[in-house]
Amino acid sequence: MSQALMEELESTATIGAGDNSVTNVDQELIKQKFEEHQEALKTYLEENHSDASLEDILGGRDIKEESYSILPLSLPYKVVSVQKEMDALSDSYRQKLSLKVEDMNSWETSECNYTASIPELGSKRISISYVAATEEDAEIIQSYLPEAPADGSEINPDDLPDSLPAHLINVKPQIRIDGEVKATGDAVKMGTKQSFQMKFSSPAYIGLPDDTINNEVIAGAQYVVTLDTGRVSQEELNHKQAKLKAIKQNLENKNFSQVQPETITGDILHTIGLAYFAQLDMFNKLLAQKNKVKSTRITSASITAVDLNVSYMFGQPRTASAGGLYIDVDRDLHVSMGSSGDEEQVKAYNMASGMISSYLEGSIFEQTFGGEAVSTMHILNHANQQGIPVYTINQENVDTVIPELEYDSAKKQEFRNLINNGKEITVPERDVTISGWSGTGYIVLNPDDGIGAYMISGGLNGGEYTFGDYMNEKFLSTLGQNIAISLGEEGIQRFVGLFSSSLAIFIAPISYAIQSFILLDDMSNPHSFPYVFPLFLTWSAIILVMGIAAIEGVLTVGATLLGVAIITICGIWIDYIIERTKHLYGKIRKEIVMFLVYLFKRKITENNSSPLFPLVNG
């Protein structure tokens, strides 16, 4: 079915000269064929295996427990040699993560650094946030915010500032683990570009080199690192959902002393990161199990952030306004092997998994908040819908295709360099516009193993997000000034109560969406059948076969068609989640704006502060 579908899509699409590009792929045809196959499978399973779970049909692995009344005196396997004996595992045998934030233009050693073992960090929330450096800086921020009306009426959102004077405000970076401050850096101007480094270290005997990842961060924004140390479990999602529900319940019951803005901030951003990895792990697991591929995740990391837009004059920050909500997946590593020894099957798995991971980088925001998102796969999807040719460039056609691209010389040279290094590139002919966002995205694929990098404008390896119309622009702009605000118990009890119902409503969609992830993760849960199973069984089978067809060169534009198919099929599931949660979005009223403005009015102190969560327009 899949190969025939690919050929039918190719026959109806617009194919460029030399078979170098494709556009106008019929996504409705993909959706139709997919739903027909899914419905047939669903009917068969309901009639023949109505009590089956995902695990019953796909299979799974369990730990076989053995109980002994007496501890055995010998090991159940042959010991070849003893390298070393120790009372406790030494530090050199532990995987570690080192974090460092420093000024990009300073020669001095940064004091804002922290190192911990990977088991110690586990699934904890790792935050990079900024606090006002002094009370004077706090007063400057407060002076730009409107006063509450004396008659007790609501603040008009139109009175909120579009930006803050970054050149007048100093902030300090902080590294927090589950809200606990582990390190604080030196003061810098708000809007200053700083370097954030993550260094992953492994024991020498493993043979893996240290992996250092550098990112540019903006002073005044907020960033949360989420680790996936093997697989995001159902228990982790249950725990995170319980925390969000507890916040919501405390707000509804007016237990304001139990509510801290930093918890809201960190848990929401962390939840987005966990949900991304949970879905990707779930998709990979089903794809691998169905298609005889064994895949083991190596410690991976994403950065979920609320960024700032900063205007500069002579290289110095002048004003700061709302940036975007985005996810940047810097490290998505796993080792895959075909159980049958078929490397082409592994290559197809890697190719499909990479495309899915890119799509999820945008869709995770759509599922949680609604609206439209941006990722490499979203960009290619919109290019197809807008009739923009999507090219696959390799060493054979690079001289023909590069002149056709409408990018500057630097970008074209970047593409040439990648091609010269043996990579293949899939890219639209020109920039793509998505809900006011304009830019490009492209896949850099290693044709030998199917592993690729999925890039969008600015070098970001991830996704951005555009909120729907229910978010007020002034509200977004003000909350983009992501400065830490001090809230004592008095402040919480005085102001949270004014808008507790609206804030509780805001948390509801996030908590509700997680329930879908939890349900899908439990393969032994019969309630995930019959809808979920046929969807993903059909999905994984079609995607893998299409991936093999693309890699084996069955179709000249196979990689592009595969990408469009993945976008369409994933979209069916994403639409399902959004449909279940979108009714909650419309309940978010401007009282949330008022609530958060009051929080901003509280005095900022260096030693007692909590970052707020701003929803911003990407």
C-alpha cells in the first residue's frame, strides 16, 4: 500500500525539472488512504481482539522476577575478570552534566556554573533565569507598569508597555534545580547576549567523547533544560500532572500561601519538554517494535524557553520586548540496530524518527495551547501548501539547484559546504510565511545512516510557537520582560486571589493534554484500545515502508514525499488532541493579565525572587 501511495502522490504532485523539486503534494489523498486503512484495522481488531492491549499485540519486555529465601553465594553468570573493587561507585564512573552561563565578551571566569551527575539530576527541572540585580533595577521596572485603578476596576491591557528600557536595567543569571538556586552570576544589562554551555561527560571506559553544547541566551529571558535519560515514563508524567493539578486546586480553594510563581513558571516549561520527549519516545517505541528495530536512547536534552526581542544600538541593548516561546532540541541521541541485520531498515527508521521529532518540536505547543507553530517539518508543510518548490540537493545536482534558491550568498555557501561534506539537503526554494513568522527550514541528512539535523532560520535546531487570537498582544509584550519578582506570603494572598479562577483555567489545558500522553504511554492499558492502537500501528507501518522506498530510490523525490506524509499522518493525531482541549482555551480571560501585572508590581530583591511564566508571541 505505502509504495503504491507514494507513486500515486508523485503522479499528482508538481515535479520540478530534473526531478529535483516537488510541491503541491496531495495531503488529502494521504489522509484519505490513512483513515481507510486505519478504520479497516480498527474494525478487525474490535471483532477479533476486543480485549487486547497494545502490549498484547505488539509484544513487550518484562523483568522476570526470581525470589530466593537465601541470598545465593555466587553470581548467575561467569566472571571473566575483576577490574576493581570499591565500597561505592567512584565519581569517575558517573555521567555528569556541567552548566555554565557567562558573558560572551568577558575574559573573566564565570561564577555562574554548576555540575552534577546525570542520576542526581534525573528528571528534575533545570532552569536558567534572571533576577534584577538591585532594588534600583526593580524600581525602574515598576515605574514602567501602570498603577491599579483606585476604584478597584481592571487595568486596561492597552496601558501596558510594549517594551522596557533594557539599557537602564541590570539583571543576574541564576541556575536553579527544581527551584533551588545553585549558582548566581554577575550583573549584566538586560538584553545582553550571553553564552550558555552544557557539557555532557561520560566515564572514560564507555569510549564516548565529552559533548559540549553552546547556546546563545538573552539576559532577561528564561530557559528550562529537560533531560531524557532513557525514556520519559508514565510515572514522571503522572507526577508532573499531579503538581499542575495541585496548583490549580490551590488556586481554586484560595490556598494562596501554597502557590509560588516560580513553580508555575518552571513546571509549565518543564512539562512542555517532558511531553515532547514522552511523545517522541512513544512514537519511536511503536515504530521500532513494529518494524524489528532495537533503539536505545542515550541521555538527551532540550531547552524550552521564553525569549526576548532586543533592539541594539552600537552593539548595546536599548529596549526589550516580547520574543517567542520555543523548544531547542540540542541533543537527541539513540543507538539503533536492526534485529534482522537489515541496515536499510535502520536507516529508514532513523529518517522517519528524525522527521517526527522535528514535527513534534512545533506541534507540542499546538497540542498544549492551540495556535500555529514553526518547525522544519511545519515549514516544509507550508511550502507544499503554498506551492513553493521543495528541493532535495545532493552532489549530483548541487550546481543546478543552488542557483534556483532565493537565499543570500552566505546561506547558499553554507549549503554547498554541507553537500561537499557528503550531506543531502531538503529545503524550500525561498522563505515561508506562517502566521506572521517568515523564514526557512531545512533538513541536513546523512545519506549513509538516515540521521539528520532539522534546522530553522537563525540556526535553531527546534521549534517556535505563535499563539492564537485569544492572547492579548500587550499582555504578551509585557510578560516578555521575564524578570524575577519577589512575592512574599502577603503578596500571594493579596493578589493571587483576585484572579485565581482565571489562572486555574490557564493551567487546565496543559494538565488535560498530559492525560493523553499518559494514556498512550501505558501499553498494557486496555483503555488505549481500540482508537490508539490502529492509529499508531497503521502509522508506523506506512511511515517505515515509505521511508524504505525513499532511501532505496524507488522515487526520485522520496524524501520530500515521506516528509509530507509524516506531517499529514502526525497531524491527524495532533488534531485529535487539540480537539479534546481547545474548548478550554477560550476561557482564558484578561483577568490573567491583571493578575500578572500585580505580580510585576511587587518589589524585586536579589535573594528572594521567583521568575514568572510569560506567554509570548513567537
